[in-house]
Amino acid sequence: MKKILTILAAAMFAVGALAGCGSDNASSDKSSSSSSGEKVVLKVGATAVPHAEILEQIKPELAKENIDLQIVEFNDYVQPNLTLNDGELDANFFQHKPYLDEFVSEHSVKLTSAGGVHIEPMGIYSHKVKAVDELPENATIAIPNDPTNGGRALLLLAKAGVITLKDNNDIKATVQSVVENPKNIKFQEVDAAQLPRVLDDVDAAVINTNYAMQAGFVPEKDALMIEDSTSPYVNIVAVREGDENRPEIQALMKALRSDTVKKFIEEKYKGAVVPAF
């Protein structure tokens, strides 16, 4: 009897062991199926124009790779980076590299570029004059209040001959960097998104193209002066450090640098946005 019980116990153990192996294999199969068959959500923060519009163009292409691109729109230049750093986004698409570098330095966040996509030439706009040399004495010019875009605006004004800077190539130039100001221009530093709204209250404003376009401007036609294609301010996709090589991010960058996107940018924006690939 004792021998029979021993045999039965051994048999039950063997069945249990086999069942356990079967369970592990099923779990492994499910995991493999999940990684290859289920959609992966990719959340990308962007400002509306042109970034969100460009991202909309690649949704179908990414869907073919089981990537559900979800675009989260922002109307400022701070929250997209903070939200990305906090892990609520997988990437963002709204800024150029000098701005990201400055932001990383100031906020101690671990963000990096996954690559460049396009250039948005910054322009000088006015409702009061039709040419830069028509700016009156003691005119007020509004510029972005963030360090990199503020410096960029001053460089453009220096190139236009309105002012002279200590170094006319210094991307970190500030109002204090102005060494010659023959018309005694006053500078009003304003949040970049608000620049089109203050245009009636100043003589001119230096506005980022995305916000100019949102306000209904056609940059190539309406700007008194606009940056040329030599601008170093290429708009990039930013990600958390270490995520650059994620398959979903690589797929995103490939789609953004496709011939389809290049054609869309050239036809839609007609020089106001220039492909950088």
C-alpha cells in the first residue's frame, strides 16, 4: 500500500510539473504575441502649427507598423519639455536644438534630440511700417522672452541693421548685448505665443513662424525680413535620454523624414517652413 501511494504521489508531481511548464510557455507566447500584434501608443507633444499638422501626415504610415500616434497639443514652450521629462509623453516636437540645450541646462532634465526635421525661419512683422528702415525713433519692438529665441530675434535685428551686438553671431545674445542702437529702439520681452497679440501695441515684433502662421500671417509675404536657409535653428524631436533608439522613436523619425513629409512641407508652407533633411 505504501508503495502504491508513493507511485501516485510521484505521478501527481510529474503532472503538476508539466502543467507548470505549459503555463510558462503560454505566458511567453502571449508576451510575444502582444509585442508583435498589439498597437503601441506613442504620445508626442507638439505646438499646433506646423508641428501637429506635420505629425498628422504620418499617422497612417505609423499605423501600418502598429503604432498609434497620439498628438498632444501645447501652446507654450515650457510644458512640453516638463511633461516629457515626467514620462507623460514619449517625445515632443516643437523646439530647436539651442532652445533644448538651454532648457536642459536650466531645468536639469535628461532630454536629448532624436534628430532634426525642419527649419521655421523667424521673421520681423509690423502693422505700422512696411519696411525695417521705416521704423521710427524710439520704436518699441517685441521679442520672445525665452533666452534662445530672444537671442535669435536680436541676431535677426542685427542682420537687418537695426542694432549692433557685441557679437553678431552670439546665439545667447541678450538686450544687454546691444552696443549700437541708433534709433533708440525699446525692447519689450513677451512670451513667444503672445507676440502676435501684442503686435498692435508695438511698432514691430520678431515672431516665431509657427505662431505667425497661427495668427494668419504668410511669412514669406508678410514678414519685413525673415531668416534664410542658413539658420542653425533646426526644429527637432526631443526624447528622454536613452529613448533615441526605441523602435517606435526610430519609426517616428523615419516617417518624419520621408519624401511624403518633404512634399507636404514644401506644398503646404511654401517656404515658411523648410525641410532640413
